[in-house]
Amino acid sequence: MPAYPQTSALFDDWARQGRAEGMEAGHQPRALAGLEQVPVALGDAILDLGCGNGWATRWLRAAAGEGGSAVGLDAAPEMITRATEASTGLHGLDFRVGAFGTLPWDDGSFQHAWSFEALYYAPDLDVALAEIHRVVTPGGTLTIGTDFYEEHEESRGWPAMMGIPMELLSADGWQARLEGSGFAIEARFFSDVSLILRGRRT
């Protein structure tokens, strides 16, 4: 299922304007609390969904150590260009343009998946979560972080402000959607205004 064209176009524009690095600086302090929840072991393969300029993909790759790998996926080609350029000379990293609803990997390709400030852009969240469930190995994890949820009232105007569709859920709604897709919730907490959830694939 393709990504919303206007979403890809918006983030392509942001990348050209140099805003990818600003997103990294803005997201990183809150996202690190979620990244530290990903139980990465030596040699693991990890998927970063909505990777932007790839900073979290590189963090996860480093955490996986020798023999590990990380792949970043983003719907915006310009973001993938930035991620690739920033990762020159680093091994075990790959970046792909693609949509959450049609992941180009075999079943059980990854031990862990991570997504921060991205899944609410999916045209069909349930389809995206089913695809993530498919490509994560049984017993593996999905960890997500989002600032866009009902209890964070300041976020409710973001779709109108940005001019793109975004799916608004409550914290309980996010948990229910992950559980409904086959991820048993192991952790749920807040990092400043970010809602963080980790689920294990059943």
C-alpha cells in the first residue's frame, strides 16, 4: 500500500531545507529513552521505520555490534539520500525508500523493529503493523515512540498545520492496536511528552 504522496513530498521538502538534522536534534533526547528499551543483542538485525536521516538506524547498528545490521526505511527519497550520505564508510547499514504497508523483506528477517514519530502517517495502520509483525522474528520486539496522541493536547492540531493525514489515537488506543497485531506489551511509559511502547511478537 503506497504512502500518502503529500506526506512523502512534505518530508522531501524538509530534507532539502536541511530540516532532517533539526528533527534529529529535536527528537533525539526523547527517542533515546525508547531506543534504550530495544533489547538489542550482539549480531541482531534491526529495522528502523521512518528513519529520516538515519541517526537512530546508526545508533541501533552500533548497539548490535559485530555481525549486526540495521536497515532504515522512509517514504521520502530525499531523507534516504541524507541517511545514506551520513552513513558513508559504515558497515552493516542499508537505507530503502518504501511504505510501511509493503515491506520488501522475508518473514522473520529482523530481531527487532523500531519507529519514532512515524507510524501515525501510515495510510492503514493495521496493515502496517501486520507487515511489521510479519518481518519480525517470533519473540522479537517492536518499540515505538510518538508525540501525536490524544492525551497530548498540543499535538491535535498537527495534521491541519502540516497539511497531511495523521491517525490520532489515545495511549490505550496505541496499546490496543499493537496488541491486536500480535505484539504483547512489555513496556509503556512517557519520555517527556513522547509515549513509548515495547511489544514482543507472539
